[in-house]
Amino acid sequence: MAYFQKEIETASREQITEWQNQRLAATVKRVYDNVPLYRERMDAAGVKPEDIKTIEDLTKLPYTSKQDLRDTYPYGMFAAPMEDVVRLHASSGTTGKQIVVGYTRHDLDVWGEICARQLVAVGATKKDKIHVSYGYGLFTGGLGLHGGAEKLGCVSIPVSSGNTERQLTIMEDFGSDVLCCTPSYAMYLGESAEKKGLDTSKLPLRAGIFGAEPWTEEMRQSIEKSLNIKAYDIYGLTEIMGPGVSYECECQQGMHVNEDHFIIEIINPETGEHMPDGEKGEIVFSCITKEAFPLLRFRTKDIGTVTHEKCACGRTFVRMSKPMGRTDDMLIIRGVNVFPSQIETVLLQMDQSPNYQIIVDRVGVLDTLEVQVELTEDKFSDTVAEIAKVEKDLTEKLKSLLGIAAKVKLVAPGTIARSEGKAKRVIDKRKK
Amino acid sequence: MFMKQLSVFVENKQGALAKVMALLSDNGINMRAVSIADTQDFGILRVIVKEVDKAKDILKSNNVIVSVTEVVGVELADTPGALSKVMAVLDEGNINLEYVYAFVTPGKAESAYMVVRAGDNAKATAVLNAAGIHTLTQEDLEAML
């Protein structure tokens, strides 16, 4: 087993708790002194920084929401003076107004370290060439993994996103060892390689680190097959750091949260009550070492679980599941909670194309759910009955899993927009 | 022993058929027979052409879902009762039909042709031939077009 920082990544629970107690207290003091929003909220709740001594006191602290970041845009949540800030990143703003975050030199060092932990956990060494196809720029994906690769001393290849032809050429000519990009782009690269007649088993590429959007176990298998690699999951969010908040190890059994820098809570989104291991709830993060932009109890709106069970890799950090959906992605259709990831799971289980789109509408008072799936050549037949059977099988399977009826519509290949960034999976026409 | 047909997936939306036709037209592919099975969401376009493989490659490389299907080509006299006889023979032979369509071709004014996709094409061909009805191979078709 290889670790980037063995003494930290395999520390005892007592040691981790001790770090968290000290660092949480220091961060609370920092934000109380420097961020008016936190001071006002803590004062209103009658909580003083000295009341926060251990992680048991965490629940005394107020939550932070995405809306708070918008309300204090651009710099209201910064806890360090601008002279100490060395970089800004911004979230894409796909779900509303963009937000901006800052990093001090120390913050960038920490970020580099946690991304280096991820790289080592998937087997990367200093000799490896890390092909980063996340976008470089305000998006944290590109520069985040890039920082990790440099911290570890790898050869970073800052390809950035787009120009798929060129990505494949570089992969082949430069001999990329590890690929970092969104899972949907990895699927697309796999498809493009096949179309181009590129034999991926002949490439040195052996691992991929994929994140920044939801993906499923079935997508993992499909990527592993098409690119001939092991595919690993990375989790992060701009508000907390960027990629690397948690990272998957070679066991591929959940992502280890970098608990020396972040505290994870799983809460019931309605009541705020903490959920036990294995039970679903909203993921909440607190930063305990960040200087420029330390958020306390940030509500991610991602739904997931944690486990404290020992991992075979030897790392002691708690593991979180892949997010199973978002509290705000959750579609309520005819009163039933539906996550797009459930639909994707069905499609991939039925060996259908991963290119799909969910269209929700309302006819009169009744919600309608339509799932458009690109037909693949192997599912095509010259008779209507056979194609209708493909639709019928999918419809039945979706109904049994979701609990509500969905209309399946097979569409021509290439008609659902491919994205090199985040995929637009849901069109909800009910929201006017 | 069979004729070949192009089967093409066409979405039921404006311009979908036009796209396929433009691809065939731009590449100088002439169609001898065309039939479309339509449903609410999609259609299956069935086409008889001389250059089946070329047409398939063109469509495929343009992201159109296409397959080559074997069908039975039946030659019959262009007179009342000819198709009725063919159907009676197939019925007596216990042959189920998936679909049927017809075409005629210049220079063969006395004949009409049926494209038959049977549940069992080989058996359909055998009973037709046994009843003295001529069936076409792809070579026959290509020579004729």
C-alpha cells in the first residue's frame, strides 16, 4: 500500500479527533473575528468562540448555505485579508448566480497535498504523466488536480477540456498514465477512441480520477472497459476546496474524507439530526484549516452516507458514499421522489446507451416523466415489434424501480447534446 | 439466396427522413422501393437499393442507425390474382409475415415484385419455389437494376 502522507492518512481515531478539536476551535475564532455573517449568527445564537472546544460542540454552530455565499458575494465570506490571498476560483453558476472563493498560499499547499493523496491512492508515482482534461480556469477541477500532480512531483499534462481528437493524440503520443476529467467526458473519450479505431489496451493509461458530476457504478464499469483502466472517484466542491475533499483508494469502496482538513456530517435535511453510519442524509462539511474561505457546516445539498468501518487500504479516514443525488436535483413527480441517478442505473443495467435525457412536464394536473434514450445499433431491428419491446422492457423496469410510470422514447444517436463539462440530464418544464 | 434490404431507424420528427434522403441523394444512391413502418415515436424506413453496402456505410458514418436485413424477393405477373396466389401458398405453408411491400421496375413491365419479410425466410422461399413461384437473389436484383 502506498500513501502520500502515511502518518496522517492512517492516524488513529484519537489523533484525528484531537486534530479536529484544535483546528475547529481555531477556525471558529478566525471566522468570528473576520467574517461578519458568522459573528452575527453566532451572537444571535448566543455562542461565543470559546464555547467551541471539541467537535461535540459543532452542532452549536449555524449552518452555511449556498444562498449565504450569494448574499455576501463577492468577498463577504473571506476570512483572510486580500494581501494574503493568492488565487480566486468561481463556481460555474449553473444553478444560480456564481460564487467566488479564495485561497492563501497555505490553502493551495493543503489543496495540493490532498490531491496528491488521491493520486498516490490510485497508484500514481513521480514518474507518471498526469493527463488533466478538467477545464483550467475559474473551475477548480483543472488547477486542483494539476496542483496535486505537481505536489507529488508527477509530470503534469495540462491539456484542459475540449478538442477530443487532440486529447486522444496526446494520450497516445505523450503516453499519459493517469487521466483526470469528468466521468461523462471519460465515457465520451472512450466512445471517440473506439470510433477512431484506437486500441486503448495498447495505451500506457492505467487509471482515471473522475468527479465533478454524479456518476454510477455502471458508468464506472463502462469507462473501465472502454478505456482499459481502473476508474476512481474523487469528490469535492468549490465552496469547500475543489476536488480532493474526499478521495477513493484502490479498494473502490467509498471515498476517504480528508478529516485532518474537513469535518463531515450527514444530517436529516429536514430536522438537522445526525444520521448513523450507512443511512442517507445531506452531506455537510466544515473547513478546519482553510484560511481564506473557511466555511462552517456548509450544506452541500448532496445526499450520501458515511461509514467508519475499517478500510482494507489501511487509511483511517471515514469513507463517504458517492453522492446518490442532490436535495435540489431530486424530482418530485406525482408525489414520488425520483433521482436522475436511479434512471441512469436502470439504463446501464439494461445495456442501454448512457446518453439520456429526462423530461418532466405537466399535462393538466398530472406530472409526466419522459426518458429519452439514444438507440444503439445492437438494439435496432427491422421490425416495429422488436423495437417496441426494447421500449416496453425499459418502461417496465423503470416503473418497478421508480414506483411511477415513465414514457421511454428511443431517439437517434447523437441527438442528445454531449457535453464536455457537466451533462444536462434533466429538463423540468414544470418550472416556469 | 435472399435479397437485401436497408433498414433505417428514423425518429418521428420533422426533417428526420429528409436527412436520410439527402445522404443517399448526395451519394448518388437510387432507390428501387421504399416502405415506412410508423409508430408514434419512430419509424423504420425500409429501402431496396442496388449498392446496399455502400449505402449502409454512408448512413452509418453519419450517425444513422442502419442494418441490412435479408428479405424474400418474389416475382409475380402484373395481373389480378397474382399476389392472392402467392399469399395462399404462404398461408398453406404456415408462413407468418412480418411485413410486405411491392415495387415494379422499368423494362420489366409485365412483372411486379414483392418484398416479403417472413418469420422464416428460408421456409417461405422453399414453399414458393415448390409452387413454381420465382424468388430473387441479391444478384438477380442487382442485375435487374
